[in-house]
Amino acid sequence: MKLQEAIQLIQHKDLSVDTPVTWADLGCGSGTFTAALAHYLPAGSTIYAVDKAMSPDLHIPAPSVVEVSPYQLDFVKHELPFASLNGIIMANALHYVKDQAAFVRKLQKALRPDGILVMVEYDTDTPVPVWVPYPLSFTRLKKLFSAAGYGHIEKIGERPSIYGRANLYASLIK
């Protein structure tokens, strides 16, 4: 996905705030969604770009007014070293987590009480071995986060997947 497409997919008024914030991008990969998120955050903000296999020459094309801090960590196996985050974005990452309910509780510990989650996933419940082992349609995502106490679960964007199996959607949860 191109950066401009990612920026459009996650667009939401709640991402554009006036004071600096701290976010984490769990499963950042090449940093496409890290950079997309950075386009909405104000100067002085920080994004922790987290992945279990961090490339040493990773360059995330984020605006220079937002600090991007690479962090190598298997976020499924290990506790998150962050507290009081304003938000967490996960793009095509939650479908690798087997126990998603327990993982949502882990996310809650890292977020401020008014924190925001942005999830990008495939809108399917059909597993694709290796690539999408634990799929999360928007319907299942709503049930998962509702059960964890979240009252606002909104689909904020959708686009066809380049793989043709299911649409890719973005959701904002708070």
C-alpha cells in the first residue's frame, strides 16, 4: 500500500489534536502506517515503531516534527514497555495474535484511560495459513472490543485488498 492510501484509510478527526501525543505502532513492518499516523499528529509527538524483526536500515518517511523511535520487540510474547500511551495503531498485525481477548487487555494496560486504538485488518473470518492465521472481521472486532469495555468502535475506512479475498478496513476504538 502506498503512503497516501494509508493516510486516507486511517483519516479521522480524533487523530488530529493540538498538543503532542505519544503513540505506538505495533507490528510496524516497513513503517507505512507509522508514517501515515505521523501525518495527523502535532509537532513534538512521538511514535514508537515496534516490530519483532526490525530492519537496521529502516527509514520511515514521517514528517520531521514527529519523532519516530524504532523498538525491536515481539509484542505478543513480551509485555509492552509503554504506559500512558495516547494511542496504539496496529495494521495487519492483530490477526497474528491467537488469544486476542488477552492481548486486548495487554493493550489497555499500555493506554491512558482516554486512549485511542486504530486497527487495520481484513474484513474476513476465513483464515489464510501463515499470512492471516487468526482473522478478525469488523463484526468480530466489534464483539472483541465491546467485551473488553470499549463503547466506541467505528469503521473509519475501507478499501479493496490487493489480494482480492476481502476488503481491508480501518477502525477507531475508544
